[in-house]
Amino acid sequence: MHRTPLTRRSVLAGGAALAALGPTGRALARDGAGAAPSGSLTYGISMTDLPLTTGQPDRGAGGYQFTGLTLYDPLVAWELDVADRPGKMVPGLATAWESDPADRKNWTFRLREGVTFHDGSPFDADAVIWNFDKVLNKEAPHFDQRQAAQVRPRLPGVASYRKLDAATVQVTTKSVDSLFPYQMLWFLISSPAQYERVGRDWAKFAFQPSGTGPYKLAGLTPRVRAEFVPNERYWNPKRMPKLAKLTLACVPEDLARVNALLSGNVDLIELPAPDAVPRLKAAGMRVVGNDTPHVWNYHLSMAEGSPWRDLRLRRAANLAVDREGVVQLMGGLAAPATGQVQPSSPWFGNPSFKIRTDMDEARKLVEAAGYSVKNPLKTTFVIPTGGTGQMLSLPINEFIQQSWAEVGIQVAFRTVELEVAYTGWRQGATDPSLKDVSGGNIAYVTSDPFYAMLRFYDSRQIAPNGVNWSHYRNSEVDALCDRIRNSLDTAEQDRLLARMHEIVVDDAVQVWVVHDTNPHALSPRVKGYTQAQHWFQDLTTLA
């Protein structure tokens, strides 16, 4: 496909029309609460294909809102029906969980009784153990490598698990870990009985899935659309669908989504093209967003032989990013990132390295490292073509690429589909498939301490154990990780996390660019939608 080359100036001009909007529309009125499901809506999503429907979605955290939390439930859930504050952990298929005071590595989960899967079979402790085996036990006959690849890195704390009784399971962690319940947000439960019914075939299960979630799958056309209808027996009245039918349509091109919304082929879209927003507003569409714990950044390899082992180059790469320009490109629907989390976070601390745009200082650091504009550092990064969470992936990457070139950092891009980028991200910087690659762009959620911090900076999370892609090692950070896991005092956790954040920012472990606001555009037909302050979203709020 031919693409017109972008310059920094033309990219900024394209986003200027959005700048006055800001993250408005945090929650729309929720009409018809308590009424029978009615009406239908089509949602144009930015993915090239629907995420996995077998229980553990692929395509990153964004996949959970589409084929995860629609069809399935976790044991521990996240509060997603509020927009004016961050949510919190709430009971899901487990009504309670606790760490054993006698051995804090043992976690007991009390299961919700009376819940059934879409196929009518009961949810119980046997189903939970079967699902753990599905993704963690390679010897299990129903083990599924595709699902395991998605969730195993999200469950690094699990050492073992067992059934205590029909309504209770125990999970033992590898070490004392007060943050372990956050990992369980990602573990979704699918039906063992349905797996048997479809001939023990995960490929068939994908077209006839069965979970305990608020929606059931009515139709699936890969790379095109998925259709959902309400689960009339859903256990949680707060999440009963308001729609009689919800359709997800794959529309990966930004302008194609805009045109689909304007033509009435879809009713809402994610990530509207910034320069199309005035046209959308003139046609009566609403553009909404919200504060989102989500960072758009680059991971830098610190493996042997990588140029980024030089702190001067890592800091230069951060100083040569025009974050205000990226925000302008996004029309104001983003915020400059000066670290892994927002400055308002209790985990931000007070780093001594102040991330900002300073091209002169960046050039001096590059020259001190032995490079210059005439003799540039030449390297390659992997970047995704787009997808939920990647915002305007290619335009932003090209914008930053040109900024780096101005200080003597010449980055070539290896452009891949989003799921390929995620796979490389999980494999780590030393994986043979990433030969000659020294960095990569992946955006992700930063909503809890483990997901924001520990999984990237603890040396024990170096791939394949976790997603410390960079192979970053710092003994003080490792010690802080241990202290955080051992503390049940959230105030102490916050203090330790703030110190960790100070260290990793001073070390310039990543290149931090912006925080997302997850913009959407909605037609007047959409009468209800709550956009939570999270990358998870609850599509049962749509009406």
C-alpha cells in the first residue's frame, strides 16, 4: 500500500483540529437500566482480526473488552462501571480471597455458587482447576498453547493450585506476594463441558465458545465480525446487557472507521482519525475519552552488544521526543509521559532525570557516546502497524523517528502486525527472531503495581519468565520488588513503588512518550456508555 511520507510539520497540522476537544464525555447517560435488552449496535474496532474467543484473548489488554469480559468472567474482577475515578478490584467468580496467615504463599478463593456456563454446565472448583491446567500444565490433554501464550506471562506468581472443596480452590505462589490478586484479573474461565461437547477441539470451541459471561457468541467470521446476544442466565444483575445484539466489526484503517461511522455502517468506533474529528462533530457524532492508566513507549535492549547499554544514549532518546507534538497529533486526546506512570500517581516519586524535550542536550549526549548527525547510531526497532492501544501507531512512530534523526539516532522500523509485535515482546530482547533489533514500541496498561512496574523491572521477570524485555537488572530494584511483595500496607507499597519509579526513570530504562485517553466516537444512536479509567472496558454499559 502506498503511503505519503509524513513530516513532523504535516503530522502536527493534521492533529491540530482536535486540540480543543480534550477528554470529554467520560460517561454518557445510561438509559433503560433494568429494562429488557433491546436494539442493536455495531462497534468498529481497530484490530485486523477478532481476539481469540476460546477464553484467553490475544491482541493485548484491548482484547479483553471484546472477546474476554463479554463471554467470560475472571475470579477477581475490576470495577468498570464508574468513570469519574479509578476502579478497584471487586468479586467476580470468586466472592472472596485471602492469604493464609500461617503461610502467606497460600491463597484461598471462595467460589460463587449457582453459576452456570452458557452450555448449562455448572461452574465449580473442578472447572477452575481445569482452566489452570489449560494454560499452565503442558501435560494436560486439553492444554492450549495459544491461550497459554497469552496468559502465562500474566500469571508468573503461580506455583501450584488445588481444589479444597467444590466451592474453594487454593493457589500457592512461588514466593510471598501481596500483589498476587492483581494477576488473577487476567485469568478467565471457560467451560470444560463445552470443550468435551465439541470433540476436544479448541478450533471448534472458538466458534462455539462457552463461558459464564454476560454475552453469548451468536456468530463469528474471522477477520470480519463477531455477533453477541445476551446471556439470559447471567449471574450479575449489574452487568446484564442492555442490547439485544452487539456486533464487533474489524475496521483497522483509521479513516475507514470514520467513514463507516458517518455512513451509518457502525454506531461507534475507537481511535477516530484526528483530522476527521471536525467532520464527525459536524455530523452530530460525540467524541469521548477518559484518563487511562496506559503508556505509549519504547523498550530498549540492555542485552550484551546493544547500543542502549549506554545511559547517555537512553537519556538522549528520551530528550529528543517532542511529546507536546505527539499530543497535538492526537488532538489533545493524550498526555505527555514523563515516566511509566502519570505524575499524579502515588508511584511517581521525584526522579532526578526530568524527562522533557531538549534537542541540544540530546545532541550533546549522543556526541559524548561517539555518534553525531553525520555519524549516526543506526539501529532497528519493531513497531506494530496499529491496533487497540497503539493510538496512531505509524504516524507517531514516524514523527519520533524524524526527531531522533535530528540528534544522530537513525532508527529503521520493522513493521509488523500487532500480535506479532506482542509475541516478540514476550520473547525478550535476546530471542533469535529479534536479531539486529534493539528496541520496540508497545503500548500497555499501567493500572496496578505489578502491571505497571514489577513485570518490567524485576530481573526475575526477564523473558521467558515475564516481560522484562530489556533484560534490565538493578539490585536495588530487585530488593524493592521483594519488599513490595511482602508488604500488606498499601501506603508502604506506594512509597516503595515511588522509589522504584525514581530509579528506572533515572536509568532511562524506556523511552516514554504519552499516556492514552482511549478516544471513541459515537453516533447519536448510542444512548449509554460508561468509559472506565482502565484499558478494560465493560461493553454491557452500551445501550
